[in-house]
Amino acid sequence: MRRGFWFLLAAFAFCFFQIAFVLRYDHTPPRGLSAASRPLTWMEYGNFLLWSLLTGIGPRRIAPVLKVVFPQFEDTVFFYSADEFPAAAGLVALTIDDGICRQGPGQSMLDEVLGVLGNYSAHATFFVCSQYSRGGDLRRLSAAGHELGNHLPEDKEYFQVDADEFERALLETDRAVAPFLNIGATRWFRAPQGRLTKTMSDVLKARNMTHALGDSYADDWAIPDVERVSELYLRQVVPGSVAIMHMPERGFREHTLESLRLFLQGLQTRGLRAVTLGTLDDACGCR
């Protein structure tokens, strides 16, 4: 009973802080300093401490509580237990959000991301926003063996929209990624900021789409201390994990490229291979 109470408390604290953080966080770094070279702000350091606490508790312990407290997450994929699915041994699903570049093609760092992934023979599922992506970029990702998921047209809140408006947004991005999906492949969706509602969940079920979050996450986009952030990811990750990272752009979240590199380096050291969400899901025979 006491154990369940602490898990519930941790889940509540996690959700409350994430909502408050998203609403209040200033996405613009101080003038004259790159995110990677300046000290952490009090908000960034507080966010780091929160994720350190949650890492200590264990994201895999929190996910089942979230499914009970928030029924809309009942069918959400968080991770694949290697105890339940032995085929998950040695595999970690890498997912990258908010692709490809909201600032336009001139600020895109797709080449750099593909280079880092290639250096470690890693593959990823890119949850793309259709208004930030071009067909040529999506074609390149698909040709390189990566997977595409639906992250709605923009990186913004959709939790307050009605079912019709949400479905229109969902289908707009679905039309962009569908030409690059294999026939019969799982159609992955991730709610921006992880804020899934019952309305959204019902639409996803009707459209036969699967919502995915993860069990390895540390707000890499918001904390520019790449060594600390990558260490948190690596402390969380185990075989069958689903890691959530974010797409870098020139002058915007640029530090996440180095976080990605350090994370992949750590996986390689531990003998873990980064694969797409679909590859891990297929290996486990879940669908």
C-alpha cells in the first residue's frame, strides 16, 4: 500500500511539473550565449533535479501507475519488458521528436543527425510534424532505414481541441508520412508533449493507430548540459527500452545533437543496439 502511494505521488509530481514547465519555460536562450556554453538557469537545473529523482524511482515503475490514473494511456506503448519478450534483449528503440525543422530547410541539421546515427549503425523512429517536414527529407530518412511516426502538424498543444479538429490534424500528418510506410506497418503516433486525452485516444483507436511514449526520457531539449542529460538517459535505459529524444536545429535545441551522440556511444559500450520502434515491436511479436 505504501509503495503504491509513493508511485502515485511520483506520477502526480511528474505530470504537474511537466505541464507547468511546458507552460512557463522560455524556449529562447539568453542572447550572446549558446545553450551548450552557458550555465544552467534555475529552471533548467530544477528540471534536471526532477529527472534525476524520477530516474532514481524508475520510469518503468511509474508507467503502470499512469495507465491506471489516466485511462487514456491504457494502450500506450512505454517499453518492452525483456522478461516478457526475450527477443528485446540487446535492443533499444530510439525515437526522435519534432522533425524535421520548424525554422525551414536552411536551419535543418538532418545531415548531422543522419551522420551521427550512421556512425553508430543506429536507426530511429522520427516522430515528424508535417508542417516542419519536406517530402525529400522524409524520403531520405526512409531510404536510410529509419521509420516515420505521426507527431501532428506542429509542436503545440492539441489537448483542448475537439475530436473533429484533432482528426483533421492527425490525417494531415498521416498523408505526409503514409507514402514512406511499409504495407501493414504499425502506424505510430505520439501526442505533442505527451498530453493525450480520451478524445484523442478514441480517434486513434478508430484509425488503428498506436500511441507510443517511452521509459527513457530526460527533457534533452530543455537541459543543455549534455553530459548530465545523456547520463540520465543511460541510467534509465535497459533492453527493451523506448528512448525519447528531440531533433536539433541550427540555433534551436542544437545541443541535442551532442546528447544523441553521447547516448549512442553509451549504448554501444553496453552492447545495446538502437533500432526503430517498429523493429523492436516486430521482434517482440506484439502486433
